[in-house]
Amino acid sequence: MSKTALITGASGGIGYELAKVHAEKGINLVLVARNKNKLEELRSEIETDKKVWVYTVTKDLSLPGSPQEVYDELKTKSIAIDYLINNAGIGDYGLFAESDWNKQEQMINLNVTALAHFTRLFLPDMICRGGGRIMNVASTASFQPGPTMSVYFATKAFVLSFSEAINQELRDIGITVTALCPGSTHSGFQAAAADAERGLFAGNKFSSAREVAEYGYNAMIKGKAVAIHGFKNSFLVNSIRFAPRSLILKLTRKIQTKKYKAVSNQ
């Protein structure tokens, strides 16, 4: 019997590629995002090329109650979710004291609250069926504080910590939770965070969204708890553990400040 994956933030970037990777594996899809036109374009593309069905839900997941609305809609359609992919997320650069609070709150609602709420809604159904997979898209930013992106880094730290804890709770009942931690990636997030190969990063080789999606899918199927994409990213993340936290914070501030200034001067 075919399985079904729910993917949030599916209209672009990593989410878009995750949808295509799952479809190639013969997995039916529920795609959730704000952009109805892009969702419908993706649905048409996948259903034309692959032998799977695609159900789309247009929803702004930063709004309170939106995960419940998605869950209730799928219940009325008798659509059960085997793989839950919490991919939707946004970011922003800038000093926190000068930030737009509405944008920071939206980021917390989407990156943290919606992710946790979706997990709480769909997890009991997986437990009742005795199986399932959850992938929460975190980041290499999950492993240290991030001056000039303080809220974004903090939300991703939540995703990592939350995912590892829930994965441990579920380890004996056939359900796994994977925290996917990509580094710099060519994706929609870069544009949203004003980091699309500009200034300091012009010419840098980022991973493609497709590479990250394939890696994330395989890690999820294997039940890997923490999946850091790329050898260099894995090396840097693991090196952090052996350096004084104060030093890591200073280095991160220096890197992020250069990044912020490069973007601000465009």
C-alpha cells in the first residue's frame, strides 16, 4: 500500500525538491504552502510525470491555528500521513534591537510553533498505526547562537533539541524523528533572508536544494536522529564542541556581521 508524505513549505527550495524526491519513490503527497499557484504548478508537474497523487493545501502556517486546520481538513478527506516533513521556515538578518518584531514573531510562529503543533497533531495517529517517520528541517545554525540572526538561530536550536528528545521518546515503538541540518543551500530561504549569493558570498559554492533533499530523505528512511549535510558542515559542527563557547560566539558574531554588512550595502 502506498504511503503518504506531508511536506510543509513545498512551493520552493528544499521543500520543492523533497516533494519530487518522495514522488520518485512512489509516495503520495500532501503539499502545504502559502503560494497556491506554485503549489498547483508542482502538483501538475508531479502527477504528470509520476504515478502518485498530490493533494495541496494553501495555508499560512505562521498564523495561529493553521496546523489544526490542515489536520482537520485531511481528517475529513480520510488522508493518513506516514511521513511528516516539517520544512517550512523563514529567516531574517539584523540586530535584534532594530528588528521588526512582527517579522520576528512570525518567524517563531512558523519555525517553532507550527512545527511542534504539526508533530503533536500527527504523532498520535502514527503511534496508533505503529509506525511513521518525521523529518524536521533544522540547520547547522542549530548548534550555536547567531548574533545578527539571533531569533533564527534560536528557533533552529529548538528544532534540533525538540527533534532529538522526541526521537528518544519514540525509539521503541517504530517511529523515528530526524533533524535535517543543512548548511548554506540554494533555496527560497536565501532570498527571504537576503543572502542570495551577494556581497561576501558571491561565487561561493552552496549545496543544491536537490542534494539536501536526497540526503534528508535517505537519512529519514534510515531513522537517523541528526543528519548534517556535507562533510565540511559536519566537521565544523562537531569541532564546536571542543572550543570555548565564548570563542564560538565571537567568531559567529564576526562572520554574521560581515554577512549583514555585505547585504546592507547592496
